[in-house]
Amino acid sequence: MSQAKFLLIRLIKAIMVLLAVTVFSFGLIRAAPGDPATVLAGEQGAVDPEFLDRVRARYGLDRPMHEQLFKYVAGIAVLDFGDSYQHNRPVIDLIAERLPATLLLTMTAFVLALLGGVAMGVTAAKHVGKWPDAVITVAALIFFALPLFWVGLMFILLFSVQLGLLPAFGMATIGTDMSLLGRALDVGWHLIMPAATLGLLYLATYTRMTRASVLEVMDLDFVRTARAKGLGERRIWRRHILKNAILPIITLASLQAGHLVGGAVLTETVFAWPGIGRLAFDALLQRDYNLLLAIFIVASAFVVFFNLVADLVYSLADPRIEVNA
Amino acid sequence: MNDFAKRFLRSRSGMIGLVLLILLVLLAIFADVVYPGDPWRMVGRPNLPPFSEGFMFGTDQLGRDVAAGIVHGARISLLIGFASSVVALGVGVVVGAVAGYFSGWLDDVLMRFTEFFQTIPSFMLAIVLVAIFSPTLTSIVTAIAVVSWPPIARLVRAEFLTLRQRDFVKAAQVGGHSQFNIILHQVLPNALSPVIVMASLMVAAAILIESGLSFLGLGDRNYITWGFMIGAGRTMIRHAWWLSAIPGLAIFVTVLALNLFGQGLSDVLNPRLSRSNRT
Amino acid sequence: MISQALKPVINIRDLSIALPQGADRAFAVQDLTLDLNRDEILCVVGESGSGKSLLAGAIMGLLPQGVTISSGTINFGDQNLTELSETAYRKVRGARIAMVFQEPMTALNPVLTVHEQINEALVAHGVRDSAERNSRILELLDATGLPDPATLQHRYPFRLSGGQRQRAMIAMALALEPDVLIADEPTTALDVTTQKQILELLRDIQRQRQLAVLFITHDFGVVAEIADRVAVMQFGELVEEGRAADVLDRPKHPYSQRLIAAVRGMSETARPVAPQIENPILSIRGATKTYSAGKSGFWSNSKRRIKALDNVSLDVGQGETLGIVGESGSGKTTLGQSVVQLVDLDSGEIRYRGQSIQAMDRKTRAQMRPKIQIIFQDPYASLNPRHRISRALTETQMIHGTPRKDALLRAQNMLDLVGLEKSALDRYPHEFSGGQRQRIGIARALVMDPDLIVADEAVSALDVSIQAQVLELLADIRKRLNLSMLFITHDLRVAAQVCDRIAVMRRGEVVEIGQAAAVLENPQHEYTRLLCDSMPGLDWFANHPMENVG
């Protein structure tokens, strides 16, 4: 099957998944206790009769169910998620505004976790049974068990409150006038703790997976063949062991990349990071379920997108995978 | 069975995990004995630091005993953790077994269904579900179960797919055993080992999700939970850091215990995977 | 005074290889003394657990974790390999001593092309000029008989067939023109026709380059085919050694005698004339089954249709043993599975005692099911590891209504019949050896008192000496219980020993069928002829009848 056809089919599948997510959200709104209009309007909007009427009209709440569903889905298809009363703006604008901050945070955490985790996992496997392995395995075990939001708070406690080294909240220092470089560094400074917090869990995961994968590949026949050819250890590690061990990691990483966008809620809340996770928390407090679900759908869209990327990346890395649905 | 128990005793991580777990469970069961009464009561001066007279973990801004909160909170965390895991296991095993054993269109449909739930960001879904249906013990347990079952289904399906091809299963088929009989007696006992390991890790994950939800204010307000304590203590972090620190440690110890226990189980059930004692 | 040319290339003296604590014996190899000479093929023969593979590993300096050389020397030229540093060893491996392994599927790196894998060996040993490397790679691939080397070299291993991968491995081994080639069961995982080709290739290459070849195998037929000298190993000790012709003709050690007798016995066809097939117990007509590989469904259109069975028609007479012989992909397994109703035919009919199974209603089918039973190939996968033997032998009976006490009694009788103790009932499968598990599998098949047994490669996974025992057992049982049998195998030798008639299958079709002796001595179809020719050592054993051995 040609590359183009493969992509087309995967694209259609992706769209169908998104459709399912949208219908699911629609179902959730209906399933929520109370009048759908108040559910969609949010706590603040529900007390404003004019806003309520707009909501009724926008979502066709007096119309039969299938028309409502159609309106809902059609709206989302053109990226119209309705308006947020509390912020007094279209939801899509809100999301678009906050998305870059989340992407910055999650991508940084992801890359650090991936690189660190793979490095640690390979080291542990190379020295299996000896002290570096023990230290790394224990470390991974500990990181795995730490609650994310608590770690963030403890970081703040240590580095902001006690040591006064790092800023506790937000993405940037407001007010002061800075050059572009200065601004970038300022953001970077704010980024350290949240990214470390978010990355810690994934670091543990990648360390474990890499260690297990490398240990498994080390025992395979073709590694023995490579040794029998008289190749040097470094070459064997690079081209034979690691090149094969990395394959399941790539799969896992690509799949996880998509989930990061929706998984930053706790971190952003703890650090008051101005991303869509924080926005979701605000929506939660305000019972603005429309906004909450909109974020939910957007986060799902990212997962779907990254799954597609994952397939492509993997098919490039593993020659055994032919471009097949 | 004895053989299994003996090997487990030799697993250091497994034993540490088990011992910790037993302690925690005992603590939770006897919470009323150790700290009788309502943990929400005000019993002392506010903001007492840990190791103060009579208050091992100190008190919060309203003079409530932190230690009482920890012990009673253990109940909820463990309860929700186990309950949601049982539900998730139930759903996951059934879906996975049916998909893996019968294949064909049934497998396709069930897998699409499973994939759907794996595509949605799980923590967000949990938040959405608990928010919409109001935080109660039931809704929390359900929400966590809903986001936890897909990996079990996947695992069981994979196990069933391989086991179904095994000769001893075919022998049973040739012997005329019914499908149900074969699934239950031939395949399932052999598929359980990895599922059991995953189950223990799932309880740990469930506790983490529950505490995250509580932290955001989505816990059941009738009960005191560790996540809630951390969230409440957040505003006081400059002056009364122990209010957030200690409940977090409690979560950490519990999750660690479960992970160690799971690790021990894995070592025993899959001896060839534990590389440190290879021949 | 031995001139340089006559000195052995590899001289192993009093070699002992120690196994780690907890292994079933202390030494894998004990006090072994053996020479490998220039320009010869030395076959090291032994069954599983003989230590032959570890011997090869020791020569290459590639012993697994925990396994060490505890004493002795391995002299290669003027170097003692046992004392070589890792760096120095690396210069020897691949360049002066090269190795070819057993499983072509897994012995090549799946993410590197054939070219890349040969290239890196050349680079590692100092061939700097890339043009020279490229031309050498093409030469090698051509010398090992690979088609279109220029294109094939850029393919990934998964694209090549088993035989092609093995040729590529051999090419890779020869890349640096080594003095010694060690081949560890290189043809065991291949089809018999492919095996013959690879054996020929190895023999040609050895002659052309005057290599010293150490060929490890468990098959004395292979020894008869290519060996100049033979060394027989048992439990880590060298029990016999000498020129191939001498050992094959007049084996001195009882173990060698047993192994050779087992192989020889299988090449001799002394089957009496088969019984009449008037009322066949099993009758297959027009059996057809097609598999579609690859995902089917709405989205995909990549379906490869494989015809497993193509209009197959056969009869099995009462008390007869019909052999189904074929290589992988012949459809023999599918046929066997369809007879026991594990697989449904697309079209065609299977008749049991004249009644069509396809036409039966569910109840009748369920009732006659116990009458046709099956014995599987892999003794390690055919018993449920979590059930005791008693359960394996009584469960089916009880499902069909036999009370527990009677079922247990019958189970005991069956165990007795297959030569196992009653105490086996309380134990788990992992406590038994492969041969014993296969006996339990036979007991399980017999416990329901069947009329017909399908033996699906029932002895293929067993060591040669155990094979002989199990085949004897089967022959005994068949006679006693007047059983009919459908004996599926890829090994014509085994079929000839056991079967009354033989049907040869290829790609879903029966290409020839007839009396066992006739099929072997006078094959009509060209494929049958090819199979007969490919049987390793057939010529030799045919021309060297057994002398009187005690």
C-alpha cells in the first residue's frame, strides 16, 4: 500500500475517533444532572438569563436530540466551542491563547524525561546486578511512587520558600521590561520546577522500559552473531543492541507524547502555569462544563494526532513494518 | 501454593512491600481505635509543628490533629484503590478474554472500544466524570475504574491470543470440552500471572489518581483524604509546611509498598525476567 | 616430527567447561581432547545436553554468563585461546575462526541490511577500501548461491527465506577468509530439501577453500552425508572418534551404536504389505481450506490467500498407519487438524466409518469426537502447566460422563501402557522430561479409547534415541489396540519405518501415495524423488548394510 493511501486511511480513522470523542462529550452533557442549558452556561452564566437564552439558541436545546447532536458536532468541526461567560470570550480563543504555554511545559518535560530515562536505563542494563543498576532501579521505583502534585509542592517548599532560588508561580515575571533573551531566560527560570515535576514520573517509566528492553535484546541471537564476527563492544552496543532495544521505547514515547497535553492539569495548578490545564481547573471551579469539555476534546485531538505521528515514526525506524493499515 | 509462598519470602522487595501493606491495612482498619472520633474535630492549638506534645504530626490551621487525618485518610485511599481496581479488573478481564479468545469481528469491536478509552486523556476524563456526577465515593470509584480498565483488557487479550494457540488448549478442544470450560479452566489460570502483577500496580495508580482528584477539590467531602489535606495545606506552605508534606509522604509510602509488592509478585511469577540471578 | 601442513589447525587438550551452581551437572564438557585438521569436515555429534554447543562457544570465546573453562587448552596455531585477552580474541573471531548458527530467523540483526552486516565485519577487521568491500560482498553472496546479489544485499533479513538467510550467514562468515568455520546445527531449522542444498554448499566451499570445518549436529544422517571425521559426545564426554566411514560402519561405543541404529533403522523399509482398504475408517474427499493472511476488514485490502488444502482425498483403513509427509507449507498439519475438527474445511467431506462428519448434528458430533484423538509435536506445550497429570488424563473422561473413580483407574492403566509409573498422576508436567511428556500425551490420546489417532509430528521434537523409544511404543500400542493412525511428519525416514502407506503432500496437494516401501524405493513424482534424494545419508546407509553388532 502506498504511503499516501496509508496516511489517508489513518486520517479517516483519526477523524472517526475524534467524532466518537465529540459524541461522547455530548452524551456527558446530557447525562449531567440538571438542565443542559445551565450545565453548558456554567455557574456564573446560569444566573444571567440573556446568556442562557444565547446558549439555548447556540446549541438548539429546544430542538430534537439528533438536531442538537448535529449542531454540537458541526460546531466543533469548525472549531466553534461556544463562549465562556466567566472570561467573556469564545472558548476557542481561550484555548488557543493558553495552549503554547502547556506545549512548552509538556514538551520540555517530555524531552528531558525521555533522554534522561533512556540514558539511565541503558546504564542500568550495562551494569546489571551491580551498584549502578541498584541505585538507578531504586531511584526509578521511588520516582514512580511519588504523587506528582506533592512533588511540585515540595519543590516549591525547598527551592522557593526555603532557598529562595526559583520562582514559585507563573510562567514569567510580570511588569519588568526585558529584552527578548532576558524574557526567554526568565521563562526558562520559571520552567525548571514545573518541567522537573512533570518529567519525574515519565523519567521513571522510560528508565524501566529501557532497562527491560536492553536486557532482553542483549540475550538475542544476533548479538551473539555480532560478537562472533569479532566486532568491538561499542559497535555492538550501538548498531545491534540499542538500535533494536529502542523500538518499543519509540512506540511508548510517541504514544505518551500525545497524553502530555491532557496530563498537565495537576502540575499547572500547583505552579499556576498559564496553560490549558490550569484553564481546566478554573473551569472546574466555575462549573463551566462547556469549557472543560472543550479542553477535553482538544486534548484528545492531540493524542490522536500524536498516535498518527507515532505510527509514522515507528514505521521509519523498524524496517519490518511495512506501510500497512 | 507453598512453592509460591516460599519463593515470595525470598524476594526482598516483595516482602518489604507486603509488610508495609499489612501495616497500612491494619492502621486503616483500626483507625477508630487509634484515633477515635471524628478526624475533623478541633482538638488542639492550631499550627502545632510535628512532634509537639500529644500531636505526632502536629495540627493544622484549625487545630485538627494531622495524625488522625492521616490514619482515617488511609481508609479512604485504600478503599477507593481496591474497589476501583476490582471493578476495572472485572471489566478488563472479561473484555480482554472475550476479544482474545473469540477473535474476529467481536475482537475488532471490543478493541476499538478499548482504544477509544485509551485515547482520551485519562486524568482529564476522571476529572470530567467526577465533576459532572458530583464527587461521591461511588462516582470516584467508577471514574477511576473507567480510566483504568483498558490496560488490563489489552494484557488479558494478548495473553489469551497466545494461549489459545497452545497445544494443551487444542487438546481440550479435541477432547470435547466446552468453550466456557476451556476459557475458565485451561486458559485463564495461565493468563493470570501478569494480570495479578498489573493489578497490584493498578491499585497504586488508583490511589494516585484519587489523591490527585482530592487535591483539586473533587474528593468526597464527607471523608478526610490525603489529597484533600495536601490541597488544604497548600495555602499554609510557608508557615506550616508539614500540613502538605506529611500526607504526601503517606501517599508515597502506600504507593511504594504496592509497587514493591507488585515487583515481588513479578519476580516470583516470572523468574526468567529477574535478571540479577541469571545462570 | 609432524610437518606444519599436517599439524592440526585446532588442538583441544583436556578441556573442561564448568557450569554454574545449580545446573544439573558440574561440567558441560569434561576432559575433552580433540583435533581439527586442515581441509576436513569434522562432525561433532550428540543429543541435547551433550555439551557440543558449549564446546563451539568455548572455541570462539563466547561462553554464556556463569559458564567457564575450568581447565585444559585450546591451541590455535601457536596461540592458546584459553589464555587470550578479549581484545586479542576479537581479532581472531570472524577473521580466523568464523561461526554459523542454527536459527537463521534470529541470528541476523533485523534492522540492518545484509550488505551492512557483512560490511561491518570487513570494516572491523581492517578492510579500509570501500570499493574492495563492496566487490567482496557481491562475490561472497554469489559464491553462496544467492540470486541477484546486487539487489538482495540491500534487503533486510525478514525479506529472505530461511535458506537464503543461512546462505547470507555463511557468506558473512567467509568474508575474511578464515581458516576455521564452525557450524552449529546450521541446517536443523531448515526444510529437508533446503538442508540438502546448504549441506552441498558447505561441502563445496570447504573443498574450494580447504577450510577446516567443525560441524555440530545431532543427526547421523548428516554425518553420513558430509563428514570426513566424526566425534561423538555424550553428557560432556567424547565417547568415540575416528574417520566417518569407520565409525558409521563399525561403531565401537554403545551410544554411537544406538544413535546409528536409530537412523539406519529408519532408512530401511521393512513394512509388510498394507491391509485392504475396503471399509476405510476415515475417508477424506475433496478437502479444501484457504487461509487469508494479513488483516481482513473494511480498511485493509492486503490479503494473501494461502491454499492450505487443495482438493485432498485420502482413505485410512482399519488398523492402518497412513503417513502424511511434507515440508512446511504442505498442508499436512491443516489436514491433521481438520480430521480432529480443530479446523473447519471450506469444502469437501470427512467421513468417519462411512458417516460424514460435516453432516452430523452437534450431538452426534460431540459423541464421536472422542473416537479421533491427536498427539501433538511439542511436549513442552501440549500439557497444561498448571494441571496435574491426573487432571490431564481424567478431565475429558469426566466431561463425557465417566465417574471419577473409573476415570482414575483408566488413567492408571494408560500410564502403565505407555511405560510410566502410577505416581506420575500426582505430579506436574514440568517434573518430566520431553520424552516422558510425550508419553503422557499419548496416554491422554488413548484414554478416550479412540479408533483413530492423528500423530502430528509426534516425535520431531525429541532426541534421536528417545524418538526410537517412542516410535517403538507407538508400534506396540497400535498392534495391541488395533488402532488406525494418521502419521504426520516431515521426515521421510521416520515415516518409512512406521507407516504402511505414505502420502506425500506439497502446497496443499497430495502428489503421490502408495505403499511405504514402494514410495521410497521407486518414487513416481519428481517432488517425492527430490525428498528422497534430500534425506541426508540415505545413499550411504543404503550402500552399507549393517554388520553384526552386539
